Amino acid sequence: MSSRNDPMRRRRAALAAAVADQELPAEYFERAVAQLMIDPSEQRDFVQSEFLDLGSIRAMLNGEMIPDDFQRILGLQFAGWLREYRKFRVTTMAWALYAKDHPNARRD
């Protein structure tokens, strides 16, 4: 898991911004997020992150929220976390999906 003190964090963020500067249809970013959501290491890092909403977990365990609502909320939080805190992973996955869909695309 990447920590806030990771010396490469700034460099990865700059690289992600440079790569994201290229035009790529939004559908690839959505597909990248969906694919990363099934990655066990991303799931583990999200659960261990400070961004997991413990209030929703408590509400479900206390019977104040039905599990289906909790699952929906948690999925939205996970996708948002990926978009905000795993931009590099999402961007590189989006480009990989694009390359897979367009194997003969021009590479500069």
C-alpha cells in the first residue's frame, strides 16, 4: 500500500497527470475502475485505508441499514477511492484496455 510519505508518490502523480493529459474516452476509465474493483490487492488496500466509511459498517451491523444498501454505498465509495487515490493505476489500466481493444493503434 502506498503511504503518504512514499517518496515516489509525487512522481507517480505527475506521471499519471501527464498520461491522463492524453485524450482517452471516458468509457476506458470506467472499465478500468470496474476491473480494479475485483483486484484483491486493491480491495485489501481500500479496506485498510483511512477512507473506508466505518459509519456505514456500524449502521449495517446495528441493523440500521440493509446489507444491499451497504453494498451499494461501499461500492460507490470504493470506486470513488480508486478514482481519487489510485489515479495512476486507473489511468494505466485504462490505457491497457484501450491498447487491447485497438491492437493496431499508432504508438508514438
